[in-house]
Amino acid sequence: MKKSSAHDKVALLKMAFTGLDGDELHEMAELSRFCSYSADYTVCHEGEYENTFYIVADGKVVITQKTNDSGGERILRLGGQGDMIGEIALIQSVPRSASVRTTSECVMLEIGKKDFEVILKRNPRMAMDITRITLDRLRANDKIAIKDLQKTNKVLRQLDRNKLEFIQVAAHELRTPLTVLKGYVDMLHAFPDIEENEALRSMLAGISKGADRMHEVVNTMLDVTRIDKNILNLAAAPVLVKLVIFDIVVSLEKNLKERNVEVIINHIDDMPNIYADPSMIEKALYHLIVNAIKYTPDGGEIRISTRKVMLKNEIPGIEISIRDTGIGLDEEHHQLIFEKFYQVGSVALHSSGKTAFKGGGAGLGLAIVQGVAQAHSGKVWVESNGYDEGNCPGSTFYLQLPINAPCEEGED
């Protein structure tokens, strides 16, 4: 950077501020100076507090903004003679919102912050000019940001479709070998030599358990693809919610004993049956209960309660709440956990297992719950005072369903 005086300050200021008279322009000129910069020099740094207002006298600059932490950036605009730089940050006393870099040798007319503030106070018309220019720039920047977001959303939608298609293909491809594996395991159980050998029986039981777990994961993958494509094909029938909850808890009894987790069920006396798709309701409740077990430490407690409620538009319904004494959930995750594949925390730190404490998974269970709720014109949400593994504030999941869900009638 070096000083330069080969340009006319008043002429340049007149180009930038069309509303100022001669005296005002000369007053500004006396408080300014010319400086020259080489090509590829960063005049302003995004995120930093700087104390200079610039007008480009000669040469070209590019104004850019970071798009991510890995160095990506987008071009907001290109600047040339008469363009102002850095006025917004000085007026608002905030860090620079963008970086300015020379693309050729440049000469800048510069005014320090204190002198710039004095000029603004003395010249309301200059302040109005700067405000107008600033608003035009903000509108232009908004258009660029919107265009970038539209492009990014289009790419993300395509990636999401590709991911779901891969999951669907993978799930179907896994089903066949899993069926064969389970068939051979069942046949081996019938061999007398196997029955008489405790070690072999134990190994077969392990293979069978692993195959069952994989089959459950495959079905979950297929469920989420059907939900995403709105092809659940719900078949309505009377659903005894109390019995469904009881059966799920009984099926998980071994897991609960291993973890020393107690489940307490409280139903209202006149708990009504609902008209919905039985298999989908069972899956939604299963995933909610397993989720509660997974994030409740050993020795914890889960309370399942039911009550009658009035849904939107005065539609009668029921509410099932599942409250745990687990590690809780920060508010920023309350909506995100119902998105496909979303995981709280690092996946690498999670243990494996369906009901192991903080056990890992595909991140699909709660997405299925939300899909089932929406398909039945219901809703699901979570309430928690935050994440704390020491004090375990717990979480409460709520599932509301209409008594008569809008499903296709099931076959007799």
C-alpha cells in the first residue's frame, strides 16, 4: 500500500454522492487521502473490526462472503470506480460482513472512522445517499443468497432422493439372503447333533438373534422409504391401544431386566379404542418405547400414560405420553430428531444394540413415528429441560392420534 495523489478527490466524491454541493464535497476531500494497492490485496477482512471507509478511484475489486468454514466463498459483487466500501460496518460499529480484494492495481480514496462520522453528522443528504445505496446492496445480496439457497436445496433434494433409493434397493437386496440364512438356521435346529451340543445351540441362537435384528433394521428401512413416498397404504381397523402398549412392553421384558429399567403404565379408566392402521400404530409406539429405554441409564424409570384429548378442529383423539428419566435433550434437537438419519452426538461414541444405553442406530425410528402420526392426521413432539448425563432431567414424548383416523377401510 502507498499514497497517491494523481486523482481528483472532488470529482470522485461527486461521482459517489450525487446529492452533495461543492462546499460539502470540498469538506470531505480535505478529510480524505488517496492510497494505492497492488493486485490481489485484501483491503477489508470479513469478520474483523476496521476503521476505514473507501471509495474506489481506479482499478477493480471483488466483494466476497464465506459460505462455510472450509474456505468456500461466494461473490457478492464486483466493484469499480466510484463504488463505496465499508460504510455499513462503520455506521453500525460491527465487523465487516464481507471481504474486499483487489483484482488489479487499485487506488482508493480513504476516510478514517472518526472523520467519516463527523461528515455524516454534518451532511444529512450524504447519510441519505449512503442509506439508499446500502439498501440497494442489501436487496442485491438477498437475491444472490436466495438464488444460492434455491440451488443448494435442489441439490439436497436430489441427494435425499438418491439416499432413499439406495436404502430401498439395499433393503430389498438384504431381504433375500436374510430369509435364506434364517431358513438354514431353523433347519439346523432340527438336527439331533445340534440339540445335544450346548455350544452349537448357543452359537445358532446368536446367529438367529443377529439375523432377526438385521431383519428388523431392513423392515425399518423399507418403512421409512414408504413414508417418504407417501405410499403407506394405511388399512384402518379397531386398535386396542392399551393392549398394543402391553404387548410391546412384554416383548421388551428381557431387555428391561438386563438394563434394570422399570416401566410403569397408567391408563385412564375409559380409554377408547381408536380406528387406525394397527401395524403402523404398533411400530410407532414400539420406536417411542425403545427410544426411551435407549436413553435412560440403568436403573431408570419410564412412565407411559394415556388420556383423551381434543385435537385441531375439535376432533376427538387420544394422547400417549412416554416420560423417561434419561439424559434429556437440548431444545435445538427437539425438531431435528424426527428427521431421517439424524443422530444426536457423535455416532462413533454410541454403543451398538437395540436397547443398549445410548445405543446407535440408523436414525430412522423417530422419523417413522412422525410419518405414522402425520399419516393418521396426528402429531408427535418431545419436551425436555435439556441434556445432562449427570442429573438426567429426562424427556417426554407425546403422540396424539384421532379416534377415527382417515385411513382406507381394512378387509374383513
